[in-house]
Amino acid sequence: MEIKAIKENYLKQKESVINSKEVNELRINFLGKKGIVNELMSKLKTLSSEEKIEFAKEVNLIKQFISEDIEQLMSDIKKRELNERLAKEAIDLTLPGRDYKSKNKHPLNLVIDEISEICIGMGYKVEEGPEVELDQFNFEMLNLPKDHPARDMQDTFYIDGRTLLRTHTSPVQARVMLKSEGKPIKIICPGKVYRRDDDPTHSHQFMQIEGLVIDENVTLADLKGTLAYIIRSLFGEKREIRFRNSYFPFTEPSVEVDVSCFNCDSKGCSLCKQTGWIEVLGAGMVHPNVLTMAGYDTNKYQGFAFGMGVDRIAMLKYGIDDIRHLYSNDLRFLNQFGGNK
Ligand code: PHE
């Protein structure tokens, strides 16, 4: 085939090429090892040496022309293919996003926020502590040494010999005391706690808010006044409050505080076990052993502590008849709190 004819052939074939795959085929057809241009070379041996030089020159020119042209063609086609793909795969940014089904705060968070606000108003700071806690803080430093019988009441979830899921928020007392290095403290700590419990008023995971005040001249009267203020702020004057003697290894004296039953207005029902009262918190004056272990001078400092069940308070406030509703994630339940804002 004449060189001129090759060029015409190439230009003609090129016209029908529509995608990058076909450009490659065109390249192989003309420039491949067994392609049309290489085949020209076999003609060389039939030529005289002058003719050879002239012929080789022309072959190189056509080779160069075709390879440059194919390169250009390839880059044009790739560009076009990319634009086509971008147009096809385009995302419509004006489509509305997925709507969240519930926008209300969880009733437990509503209660935590409300109690936090009441306490912050009295000058308390909010602290946090780990849920996977050391035996040292959950028990030892709260005057609950190994084999103390009061540990049985909080038989719980151990991770290993020295770590467990905390059974109350009280370990935060010990942590904050150590951190405060003998100085006054006024904190609350909301958080999750874990125990082996499961009935309409107890769950294996529930929430507490711990309170701790350490200073000079802190008395039981301060504790009573504080708790009465918190509970009346939460429930109003209508609910009655009862203080009972109690026992906690980390407080002395210890009290338990009951609120009159919301379900039956203290007439007696299954929820309050016919007593008319529901226990909402434990409290007391910080035990001197606890203060001493954390490096406080008991001649100078006293303190009080309290721990309240957030779940119970939520149940009281919102008339929830089963604690398990709080953890079942049912939107029909959750949407009843605060409306769909
Ligand atoms: N930690 C106790 C409990 O979970 C409650 C409590 C806290 C009692 C602080 C006294 C002082 O039962």
C-alpha cells in the first residue's frame, strides 16, 4: 500500500471511531507490531539504498503523523467521556435530606438538664466520671473494703478482678476529692450506673445524679435544706417529702428520701408497693473515713453527699408507669415529650 493511501485510509477509519476502546483498536491497527505502518518496513529490502533513505523518511513521517493524531484523538474522546459520565452521575443537591424522626430530648435528659440547672443556680459545678470504674473508687475509697457485706446489695457486672461497671455515681466523689487536694468542693455528677435489677421500677442500667459538698461548717441542716429545695423545685409544693434513717458505708449519718407516690396520690398502689411513698434518693454526711482516705482534714472539713435516681424522678414527673419505656427507644413514647419542635 502506498504511503499516501495509508494516510487516507487512516483518516477514513478515524471518522467512525466513537470511544476510547475504538481509538485503541485504531492505534493497534496502524502502529501495532503487526500494524499497517510496520508492514511497510518489509518493503525496504526490495529497494535500492537511495530509495531506502527516501522511503524510510516518509514512513517515519506518516508514523509520527498518525501517533500524534491518535494521541490528540484519545485525549478529546476521554474528555468527552468524562463529561458524559459526570452529567449522568450528577447528584441533585436541591433534593431534601432525610428528616430525623424525633427531635425531642429524651425524658432522662430533660430531668438531668432540669436538676443540673437547679444545682448550678446554687453554685454547683458539673463533673463526670467513667462508667467502667475501678473497684478502688466504686468501693474501697467509699469505705467499702473487700468482703464488706454492703457490697452484696450492689452485686454487679465485673470486667475483671479490679474493674467493673460502676454501681452508683459515688465513685466520682472519691475522684473529685483526690483531684481537689484538700480544698472545698461543690459538685454534681449525672451519669449511667449498672446493677443486676429488672422489674417495673428497676433496670440493669439506669441513671443517677450524685451531689457532693465539702467545706468548713457543713451540717445535716444544709443537706436537708438543699434536698428540700431541689425536690420542691422539681415537683412543686404538692408532693410530700419524707426523710428516713438509713445506712450507707460512705455516709454517717445516712438518710433516705422518699416522695409521695404520684400514681395513687399516696393511697397505695402496686408501684409504691402499697406504701404511698417512692424512694428517690440516698444521702448523708460524708463519712470521716472517706474524707481521710481522700486526704481531707476531718477536724477542719465536713461534707454531705446525695445520690438520686434520675429514672424515678422522670417517672414521677411524667407519670411513666414502667422504667423499661425509658430504654425501649419507641418513638410513640419518646414523641410525647416536648412536642415535635
Ligand atoms: N450511692 C448510693 C446508692 O447508689 C446513693 C448515695 C449517694 C447515698 C451519696 C449517700 C450519699 O444507693
